[in-house]
Amino acid sequence: MKQKVAVLGPGSWGTALAQVLAENGHEVRIWGHNKAQIDEINTHHTNHHYLPDLVIPESIQGKSSLEECIQDADAVLFVVPTKAIRTVAQEFTEKCTNQPLIIHASKGLEQGSHKRISEVLMEEIPTDKRRGVVVLSGPSHAEEVAVHDITTITAASENLSDATYVQSLFMNDYFRIYTNDDVIGVETGAALKNIIALGAGAIHGLGFGDDAKAAIMTRGLAEISRLGVAMGANPLTFIGLSGVGDLIVTCTSVHSRNWRAGNLLGKGHSLDEVLENMGMIVEGVSTTKAAYELSQQLNVDMPITEAIYKVLYEGQDVKQAAKEIMLRDGKTENEFSI
């Protein structure tokens, strides 16, 4: 059944998801602040800064007015950077005149509050202006979805009927959606894998091989799981798409901004140089700070996160940070104390 979907955020992921929705026959509008970018989408059906090789379906309407974009929408998809979620949600609340389903496909933790994105959305959008909140997450690169590579991700909601609705919106022969009711686990895995991807990139930049990459991914998953369980997640979620699946794709692909940023850090570049070189937001940098502070608050052991925090925020040498992790006291592999 054709639905009206508003996509907030015309970055690479927002654009790729808008394409999926349009190809599935839905009426899609995409909103952004940059008028030149919106004009490009409407006039040339391209978004060269984010997906230079993509021809955007002509049915997608670019909007520079949030009010116009969300008018009468059945669903509103937030795909803006984590730091902008609260501000955009506030503006949405001011302009919304109906009760759409809220979906988000952003990955991170809010600075200061350490809140998950769905928590921020529920704080800012009253129940009379949202039907529910669904998290869309999993192992996916916009560049690959845009060319119809096979991709599988998760729609998570405490209300499984809402997750099933999102599944029906997006699913097709190259984009498969599974449902899940563990919102905490899905959001935590989505946010924290970016930290481990920074570390995996740094390991590569330092010149270490496959053994080291396997080590950081495996032990990274262990500490993601520890923090997630401390927050109330189902541990099984972390062996699923939004856990190990997203971790694998983000830690091994040159499409990953976080991996590329870590790789540059490992090669000796400063954080400022790295961020300037990337030209796009690297969510793992801010998430590292939030996760480190949260781990201290909840008394959860996260040595990889702590090491990356020291590199990013205390100026520690990357190679020294890796050495200190290796020289920690011995542990049993299955130790799961929080």
C-alpha cells in the first residue's frame, strides 16, 4: 500500500533509504537545510557530495521546508547526525499536524546525557504527534544499497506491529528487513560499533595484520555486549545484525568513515587533520566520549573504548595505547561481569 514518507537528512544514508522507498512505490520527500543540495536533487536528480554515481529517482521530492516535507506523512524517517537529533525533533514537533510513525536510522549516543536516539525522540515528540518509534539499523553502506547490493538490517520497536510496518515499507529483493523488540540492544550495538571501527582502522594504519584485526573486533564485541547488558539489552541481540553484523561491516570496509578515520590516526595524523580530511561527520569520535563516560558511570570494563578515548581526547600515542591494552592483567575469555 502506497505510503507518504518524509526523510529528514539528505546525506548518503538518507538518500539511499529514500531511493529504496521510492523504488518500492511510496511517495517520498527528503528534507535538508542546504538549498543548493535540495535544488540539485530536484533539478538534476543527483546528490554528488554524498553519492556521486547515483541517479536519484525523479519521484523523490526535495524540500527545504520541514513543514512541507512532513505534511500528511504516514511515516517520518530521521537520518540526521546524532548531535542534530534533538533540535530537528523539536522543529518537527512545532510543525507536525498529524501523528506519523517515527523511524530513525542514525547511530550514536547524545553527548552529555548519554541517551539513545529513541529516548531523545520520545522526549521531544509528544505522543499526540507520533504513532510509535522504530529503530532501523544493521550492517549497511549507503554506497552498496544505492547499487542494489544485497543488504539485511533490523527494524526494532517495543511494539512489533510498528516494526512489521517498517519491514513492509522497505523490504524488496535486495533490501531485507528483520524485526526485533530489543530497542536498547539494537541502538547500543549501532552506536558502539563505530568506536571499535576507529580502533580497527588504527590497527590497519599501524601496519598490524589480520590477527590484530580479529582480536579487536572480537574483544570489541565483548565490551559492547557488557555495556549493552548493563543498560538493559538482551545479550542475544549482539550476535545479530545490529551487533556482530554491523561490527563486521564497519570494521572491514573502506566505505566506513570510522574505519577510514582510524586508519589515518594509525598513520600518524592528528584528530583535527583526520576530521578535516573526512569532510563528513565521523560519529565514532563523539560516541567514544559518551560511551567512555557511560562506562565509568555504570562501572563497566571497556578497555578498547578507554584506549581510543585517550587517543582522541588526551592525545595519547596510538601505538602506546595498543601496547597498554595488550599488557593488561590476564582475564578469562568468558568473563562477563559488569
